[in-house]
Amino acid sequence: MYRKPYIIAEAGCNHMGRMDVARDLIWTAATFCKADAIKFQKRCPRELLTREQYNAPHPNPANAYGDTYGAHREFLELDAGQHAQLKAWCEEAGITYSTSVWDLTSAKEIAALRPAFIKIPSACNNHFEMLQWLCDHYEGEIQLSFGMTTHEEEEQIVQLFEKNGRAKDLILFSCTSGYPVPFKDVALLEITRMRKSYESRVKAIGFSGHHLGISVDIAAYTLGASVIERHYTLDRTWKGTDHVASLEPDGVRRLARNLHAVHDALAFKACEILPIEQAQRDKLKYKKA
């Protein structure tokens, strides 16, 4: 039996550093899109980046919010108090709040808010100090993406959670890290491989997509990814690197609607002739004269 799909609208930093935009993202995801959760991002740029990375120019100046990459990241960052406000708005709107954490300081700050789940992005899934701290100090669900990760690294990650008795709280996401990802690189059958290797060891398998459109997500769910995460923005033309690989509100709305329709359809017939068929059988079925 298929689990009911769980849809996460990944707002990330698509709020552009503005709390009013973040609030609109929350309320739109909850009331119009009907997503189950909305997820933001939390970084401590001076901890996460080397001095060279911090002081380097943004690789795409047209999308930069500062003279250096570090300044760009600082501009987009919301502090712990602002994240507490985001969580309060989510509770008011009736949608689950979460955040991806990119470094140990951010993990500690967000864990203190006690969200239902915390996400580990592909870029940081080998930050074993942070993973260990979360295993030790955070009791909620931990979601983790396997983009740009070798099979050996995957196994090391899962074993860390098993060693700490936390694999039952771990959701693993099939993911290709690119913005946007062409269909030939989505590699949906990785879901099948991950289910074979890990489904009996962790809580669930999910899919984090950076592609265009929503048809691929339906296939991912049908292959057994019960948690679907998609980047989400109010306007794909806004300034920033993630907007172009994100769904606008109507895209998330249609994705949620279609996933729930597929969930309803993925079943065997309850009996050989369904009640809806009986009237048609009486009227149309061939009867030998």
C-alpha cells in the first residue's frame, strides 16, 4: 500500500532576505498550494565558507545581493529570532515549518526551535560533526538528500544514524544537484536502488527534484518516494539563482492535487465488479441471446 504523499514546498532563500515575502510564501503554500510543509534555509556564512569563498565575487553577478559571495549570503540570511517568527506564522497558517541547516551553529539554532523535522542538504550530508550533534541533541525527524554523494558515502551516513539508534527518524531523498536538472539527469530509478538498499533501514525514501514541470514527481511517487520536495517561489523571474528551478504557486498546487489523485488511484479493486461498474454492466455487458 502506498503512503499518502507528503509535499514540501522548499522556499529556501527565495524570500530574498525579506520577512514580508517569507510570510507571503508561508500563507500561499498553506492556503492556496495545500502543501504539507514549507522549508527555509539557515546558514552561518562565516562558519560555512572559507575566507577565500567568503571574499570571492558571486559567480553570477546578476543574481548577487552583495559585492562578495559572503556578503550575498549574509544579505539573504534570516536570524534565529526571525526563524522563530516564521515558525509562528506557519503554526497560524496550519502548515509545518522546517529549515535546512548548513553548519553546526545553524543546526543548534534551529534545533532550539524544535521543528517537526530538520533537513540536511546534499552539500552538507558529509558534515559528520553536525550529523552527530543532531543525533545526540535533536529528537525530531531528520531528512537528508543524497545529491552529489557516492554510494560509499551514503552507506557511511546511514550507518552513523544506525549506530546512534536514529535511523528510524531518517528520511533519505533521491536527488540530482543542479539548477535546473535536465530530465536525462533526474535518474528516477535511483529511487528503486535506494529503496532496495535502505528502505528497511530508515523511516522512508523521498524525492527532491530540481527539474522543470511536475510530471516527474508523479513518477517518483509511483516508484515509492512518499515525500516529495520541490523548490518554490512566488515569481520565477525574481532575482536569485533558485527561482528559475522553482515552481510557482499554481505549480505546487497542481502538484499536490495530482499526487493526491494518484494516491487515491493506486489501489486494487475492492471487489471484482465495483459498484460504479454494476450499472454499466447491467446496461452494456454483452448478453447471449
